[in-house]
Amino acid sequence: MAKLSLTQFISLDGVYQAPGGPEEDTRGGFEQGGWSVPYGDEDFGRFINEVFERPTAFLLGRRTYEIFAGYWPLQKDPADPVATKLNALPKYVASTTLDSPDWSGTTVLRGDVAKEVTDLKERTDGEIQLHGSGHLAQSLMAHDLIDTLHLLVFPVVLGKGLRLFPEGATPTAFRHVDARTTGSGIAIHTYELAGRPEYGSYV
């Protein structure tokens, strides 16, 4: 049975929307897209390469899938670990609106997302990786289906935008298992699912 990991870029105030470019995701009138780009140094690149050494498959939401599908199939350098894995490994996209994906190796999951991903984990070995795909990630976390979180916290407050943990998120406990900081100030934290929170009192 596979583990499912999420790698997500977020601001200090928890925004995940449009880290990679101005036109990436303008929902809600968001005009600050591309906020992660100034922090992309060698340490950041090294971590991303490490992440892409491990997957056996990818799971993506429709919006992230379309962003990836518009770029990565054009990258042909065999020494690029990100392009090599994304283009060669199975890709699953959760969508009820995507009709005919043309990126090789893509399967569309159209049914109940929690059941579809549970079945996918059960029939797959290794590590399925979810990148970005904030809305899908929220749905899966509500069902305890994400085993590992890699949160890359960028040293910027955006003040608006879609947040990974909105009001009403399922109370969940995680175990902190790794941390590092890049030269540009990205704090990279890795957490593993630990179940429900425990509560107490200081008095």
C-alpha cells in the first residue's frame, strides 16, 4: 500500500494560491501570483530534486494538472529529475470536468474522490505524490488520506488568497519529523499524520 505525500508552498499567513506566476490562479481577484519565485535558490532546488527522487505515481487536482501539463511534457532533459519522473510515471487527476487529457500516462479519477484515492493507495506501492492542488489536498486531509506533509513556508505575508487550512478544517494532529531552512529563508517542515489532537489545560 502506498503512502500519499503532499508538497505545498505556503506563505506565512497560510496562502497557497498562485505561487508560480501572475496568471496561475486569479480566483477571487488574486493579484499577487508568483510570490514564491524570488526565493528559489539552490537549497530550494536541491530539496525539490530530493522529493522527485522518490515517487511511484502522482496525484493532482485539475488546475495544477493543467499547469504542469502545459510545461513539463516540453522538458526533455534526461538529467532533469522533475521532468523525467513527471513524464514517465503514472499521473492521476481528480476531476469531473477534464475530458481527454493528452499528457501520456494520465488517468482521470471521476468518482468519489476519497474512495478513488483510497483505492489508488491500496493498489499502488511506494509513494504517491500530490503537489499543490490545494482544494484536492483539503478534501483528502478531511479523510486522513494524506500521510506526509512537506510544507515550504515562504517568508512573505500576502494578506489575502486561498489558504491551505481554512476555517472549519478537520482537527488533525501531525508529528514533526524534519526541518531545514534554505539560504533565501524558506522554512521546510515535514509532518506525518498522527491522528486526532489531544487537549489539556495549563491550570
